[in-house]
Amino acid sequence: MRAAWILAAILLLGLGLRLWGLSFGLPNTTCRPDESTLVQRALAIGAGDPNPHFFNYPSLHFYLLACLYGVYYIAGNFAGPVAFETQFLTDPSPFYLIGRVTGALLGAASVWLLYGIGCRLGGRAAGMASAFFLACSFLHVRDSHFLTVDVPATFWLLASLLCISRHSEGKGIRDLLLAATLLGMAASTKYTAGLFLISLLVASWRGAAGGRERLARLSWVLAITGAAFVAGSP
């Protein structure tokens, strides 16, 4: 019970640090130039053009933001697209805050994911320490305040690594395939997350009983990772 309270305190600390000052700079939109790129591309997608016409980043986070803006459009009870556009031109703060809140929540959730990984690799004490250090990590906290792809990509990547660690404990092939899906989503959020494919391939190789099974697992993992990547960045 005591450990549960400590973990809850760490998670609340991580969430609080990421939500505090979330409106920094607004309505000035130039404090982090990357934010404007993401907002404008997502709004263009929501307006009916599914092609982001920008490939410095993969497209998954653009589509996620477009969906969130769609929810905002419906929940905000706007009179129509013109009123929605007027809101953006008058005060774009809500659009930036939607993306920032999403990043902050994914950043706080990453603390919990790292706790799970730490527990499986080194025990509960290692999990607690890992969660605490990420909760207070300056770079992670800072980037969780802005609408960028780094923190969301880290979230998907940690979720994939957690599934890999579960698979390594003998939890079955389902965790391996889920890890492949999540890794594809991570790479479809930020390309460099794809470098962790080697971890997934090693887990696939070590978890198989023989040569034929290894080839089958590697094939499935590569196919699912690629499919998840392409689904997010068609």
C-alpha cells in the first residue's frame, strides 16, 4: 500500500510539472516555431486535405491533432467553419493548448510506462527510481510543455518497450505483435524512433524455439511495424 502511495505521488508530480505553465507565451505563437507547423498542417488536414505536404516529421501526430481539433469544433458549438477560422485568427491559444495538453498527458503517462519497464528489469525499487527521474527530467518536462513530436514519440516507444519486456517474461506472442504496432506508431511520430527496431528484432529472435519460428516471427514483426508506420504516415 505504501508503494502505491509513493507511485501515485510520483505520477502526480510528473503531471503537475508538465501542466504548470502550459500556456507559456500564448497568444504569441513564435516561442516554439515547430508548434505553428504542427497546428497549421493539422488544421489543413481537418479542412479536407489529408496530404500534410510536409515530411520533416512523419504524419501520425498531424492526424491525431486533426482529430482533436475536430472534437474541439464539435464540442465548441461553432456556428460553422468560418467561425472556427475566425477563432484561430483572433486567438489561436486554444488550438495550441489542445496540442500542449496532449503532450503533457502523454509525457505524464510515460512516467508510468517507465515504472513498468523498470519493475520488470530491476524490481520495484528500480521502477520507482526510474519513474521519479523521468518525472523530474528537465528536458522531458520542458518538451512536454510544447506541441512537438518528441514526447508523443517517446510515449509510443516506451509502450513498445514495455510490451517487449512483457514478452521477454514469456507472456506470449501477443505482446510481441503489440510491441511491433506501437513501435511503428512511434516511428510514424518521429522517424528516429525506428532505430529501436533492433530491440524488437532481438526479442523476436530470442523468444523463438527454432529457425523456422524465428523467421516467421521476424517476418510478422517487420510486416506489422511497417504496416503501423505506413498507416500513420501513408
